[in-house]
Amino acid sequence: MDSEFAAILDGIPRQHCFPGPDQVGERLAAIADRYPDLACRQRVGTSREGRPIELLSIGSGPCDVLVFAGPHPNEPAGFLTVPYLAELLCTDEALRERLDCTWHLIGCVDPDGARLNEDWYVGPLTRRHYARRHYRPPLREQVEWTFPLPGGSDAGLPESRALMHAIDTLRPQLMCSLHNAEFGGVYYYIGEERPDIADALAGLSAWTGIPLHVGDAELPGTRRIRPGVFAVPSLRAAHHAMTGIGGPMGAFSLHYAGRRGAFPLVIEVPLWASPQSAEETTCDQRCSGVLAATADMLQAVSPEIGEAIDPVLEMMTTPGSPFARSLADVRRTASALAAALREQARQAGDALATVAERFAARQTAHTLRLRACGTALRLLDEEASRGAHTPAVQDARHALDDLFTDWVNDADADAPCTPVPLHRLLGAQLGAILTTAALLTEAHSAGTGR
């Protein structure tokens, strides 16, 4: 790693919890007030519930960089990174001069969704606490997946339109989308095969102490360039795969930005890490068996959840609840993914799976099971808050509580939770942003563009 960047990462203080969207906005506003000659704010959009989506711009270099946090509101690692990056850029003149960029930062692109996650942001950072209090929007309500397809003119959500407006206005050379996975290792998606950037990103793990994820990528159709570094699939491949899971969808923000000249970078850091995510030795199971077993777990999600909650869904008073939409989506996703994995299993042959591949497959199943059950319980919590305490609702709640406990215990037994210190999550995202920006601006300065 670059020695200057290493010193910056070494200086990151420990973080105690994830901030909420209001706290992120307040920090960015305070930075703009403190450094009026360097930073300025503008509103680029408004959420569905009327909350502002603001952009903080810093510096005046020839290369524009767009960084945004919170595209999935259950992934708040970027809420630590964006304010820290803003403060760093305003206080470190040498860094600003070296990178020679104009930086554009959005602290949270889905403030409505983030508010539905705030109860777990403060910790404790356990799988049980997270899964019981999280909120994940349906695929068709996710900011990054509702961009216009080629030939279209409008994004489907106001939050997506805000991000689209920023891309269209700024035409950034680099766009960084800050995510976090739930369990495993760190990994990246990049917009094109750049061996220098891929090597640098893969090498960051040795510095941050977070293992690389070397199993299959979460996004269907990807190609691995280096361990933990994947090329974004074509729009056609990604859209086909994601539409098969979630129904008709828009384009991915990365494809949209790429068509406008940006180098897209997605940074995924895990809340909980495991060395199994980087273990490429073979295990005692064939890939086909791993995939089939994972499909079995996923296929059972909707029926097992439904046995408890379906009898009361029609009598509930919150049919338009975000939790109702999220629950329907995750049940549909689990079933569709199970079918896709069964097809992969039929084509897998006799090859043995690696430890990382088995780990990634099982964690996918654990994650979707707990998302579904936790969301179902939050839907019942919402119903109870409206005074619905019928015997049927109480029976559903007890059944889901028992199922949730069983599934959490299974997940913990399979791979015990080891939370990644929050300052390391921040450091992994910050290191990737700075490293990629430096390599791109060096190429730009050299006139190669490569």
C-alpha cells in the first residue's frame, strides 16, 4: 500500500457505532460551514418521504469523483466513511494536491430506508440484534437498481433520480458506491479490467486485516479478475439475472455511470469476518452438493415463514407497510434463487467445492432466512403497535420467534460471529477510494486514460 495512505488509515480512531442519516447530514453541514472556501453543499433531490438528499463538493481539481453511502440502508459502513473522508480532504492539503480531484460526497442516498434501520446501528453488533431490527428494501425499491434502461429517460425512484442528476451533472471520472456485506470478507466490483487497480485493491486486505472474499460474487454474471475483485457484468447479463430474481427492474447505477464515462467502483466490506471466506483449498463436498443443499435451505424459507404469518396477513391493518413489501420480496427472492442454484448444481459436474465457496453459499442461505424471519417479526411489531393483539397475531409472533431463534442458532453454529472493528470497515472503504482515485488521476495526468 502507498505509504501516505497507510499512515492515513493508521490514524483512524476507533468508532463506537454507526451514525444515522441525520447525524451524517449534520456532520457534513458542519464541515461545509467550517471550510467555506473549500466545501459547498447543494440539494440534489428529495426522498419519497420528503427528506433532503444533499451533495457536498470539496476542492477544484480537474478529475471529478462521486462517492455515495447508503444505497442499501441496512449497509451503513459508508455513513462512517463519507464524513471522515470529507474531514480528511478539508484538513489535508497535501492529499488534496496529490489527488488533484474535485470530490462530491452524498452522505445517504436512501434516508427513508436508513431511518428504519437506526435501532440496530447503535449495537450490539450481533447477528441476532441486526437481523431482528434491520430493514432491506425490495429489489424494485433499491436506489441503485432503478436507473433507466438504455433508451429510457427517467429513473423509477426520486432517490435514484437524485443520484442520476448528480451523475449527469458532474460526469465523474470515478464513482464509488459504498456497501457492506453481512458476513465473510471484503470484495470489490470494478467497471472494467484494470490490472493495476485490481492488484492494488486485492492487496489492501493485508493492511486492513479483513480477509478477502474469494468465493463467488453476490452479483450474478460477474467474472473474477483477482481474489476479491470482480468485473461488473454486462447490463444485459446483470439485468437478466436480477429480473429473474426480483421481477422487472431498471438498470444498475454502475452501468448508467459507465455509459457516461465514469469508472465505477463498488466497495463491499463485511460486518462479520471469517477466514473461511478466503480459504481456497477444497472441502469434502462437491460443488453440486453444496449448491443443492443451499437450494434446499432457500426453498424452505417461504413455506416455513408462510406457515406462521400467512394466516394473519389478510387481516392485518398495514398492507402498505414497507415491511410487508420487503417480506414478500425476500420470500420471492429466496425461492427464485433456490431454483437458480438447482440449475447450477445440475451443471456443476464432479468438481469439489472450495471452503470459500461452501462458506459463501451457506451464508447466503443463512442471510436470506434471517432477513425473511426478522422482517416478518418487524411487520408483526408494526401491527402490534397499532393495537392488534389478536390470538392469531400472537400465535404467529410466537411461532416466528421460535423459528428466528432456531435459524440464528444454526447460523452462529455454522460460522460464529466475529464483528469487524468499525474503524477497520472505515479504513477498508477509505483505502479503496484513495487508492483507486490515485491510480486513475495518475493515468489521467500521464495522458493515457488507462
